[in-house]
Amino acid sequence: MSEPKALLVLHGKQALNDDVRLAVEERRKLGWDLAVRVTWEAGDSQRIVREALAAGYPTIIAGGGDGTLRDVAEALVLEQAEASLAIMPLGTANDFARAAGISLQPDEALALLDEPAVPVDVGEVNGQVFLNMATGGFGSRVTANTSEDLKKVLGGGAYLLTGLTRFAEVSSAWGHFRAPGFEWQGDFLALGIGNGRQAGGGQLLCPHAQIDDGLLDVCIVPAPADAVGTLSTLLNGGLRGLESVSINTRVPWIELDAPEAIDINLDGEPTAAEALRISLRQHALRVHLPPGCPLLLAHPDPVAPADE
């Protein structure tokens, strides 16, 4: 019987991470043929995935933050690969991994290679793929403008601090939303369209989302007269604060039209367009997840606080 094989796509910033090195060595001692490739610049993750698939690796590991995870997941989906995806969360927010219950310890994350991969949905916006969430409005600008130095010091709390310091820049966008059985138009401050549950360093925008139900969870925060007060409620009130100010629905797809380009963040990848169609590719990816993962239909559980 041949030894199991996997390839780790490791974000360049983690190349000297001793915990990652020890986890890889331990997995090799357990009989795994585990190769490691380090990214250097934009496009490397996708290229490495294509090369790994051509070499016959049956499992690809995304080692980095939510952006690295998105890049690897997109490459696997666009290649229509049969290879499975494992996740080693090494970023600042690790929003998808935290919601899925994946350990932030590299050795424990690699232990999920022993779990069978399960099929999950992926989101798609105008041809671009995301695994976790598409966010728009003020929240996406906070994510995009949070400095790397601040994230190093404060971790996920850096997003909250950046949001608090940028309240003076709060502005709304106008959009017309259409989906099966749902239509809304007006000014909005923030938008979350979730395959997963949280974004922006732990903000639970879609707290009941599941990644294998064929549906997108939509959260729209309308723009009231008191925009700063609403954002304060959103950022500080947790789940109750969100539910008190948002419009929510669950749909297989949704379209958004706007008079001006809307900024959208796809798991760390920015895009913008006046017309957006957000849909799902059902069961387009197989992922190694923890037993009892709350994001799966088979294991629903009460929503946990984002920082747990």
C-alpha cells in the first residue's frame, strides 16, 4: 500500500514558522508523503495547485489566512479537481476556520487529514470564487484598510479598532437586491452574503449559514439617519446587535444592481462592479473538516460567539 500524499501551499510569511515545520515533520513520521511549496507573489497559490494536481497529489493543504484559503479553493474549483482540500489556518482572522471548528495549532489542523473529506458548496461572484463570505460596504473597506502591522499586534481585534477609528468616513451605498422570493432596494451600510458565517476578524454576519445546504445567507444593514450609532450597535452588540439592525434572507442566488460600482471583498480578494450576481456551486469542493463541524447540515448546533 502506497503512503498517503498531500501538498502544503504555505504562505511566504509562514516559511520560518517552527510550529508548521514541526507539524510537517510529525506528519511525515506518521507515513505521509507531505510536500511543501511556499508562495512569493500573487498568483503563486493557483500555479502551485495546478502543478500539484498535474503531479497527482490527491490532497492540497491551504496554509495561510482566509486569502490563501480562497486562492487554493478557487484553483481547485476552477480546475474541477477531484483532489480534496485541508486547511492549516495561519492568518490573522482565520474566519472560516474558526467558524468551522478547525484548530489554529498546525499539528492539530494537519490531523484532519485523517478525517474523510466532505462535499461543500462554494460561492461565486461574477466568475470569482469564494469559500467563506462576500462582504460589501463599510465593513469591506475596514477589512481592506486594516494594516498588517496592526494585525500583528492585535490579531482579529485590529479590524474592530480600524472600524472604530474610521467612523468619520462612514458612508452608504444604494443597491437593488433581487432573489427568489426576495426584493429590497435602498441605501445600505454593510452587506454580508455568506456561505460561511463570519468575516472581518470575527463579525458574525450570517450566524446560521451552512456550507452544504445549497443556500446563501444574506445580511443587509440598511443606512439609517444615525449611521455611526448603527455601526456602533453592529460592532459592539454582537449577534443581538446585528439582528436588531439588519435585513436577512436565505436564497440560492441574489443579484445586486447599483448606480455606482459596489466594493465587494471575497475572503480578502477585492472586486467591484455595478452589477453583481452571487450564486453557489453546490458540492463543488471536498474539504477535511472536524467531526461535528457546525457548518454542516448533519451537525447543526447553537451559534457560538465568534471569538470562541
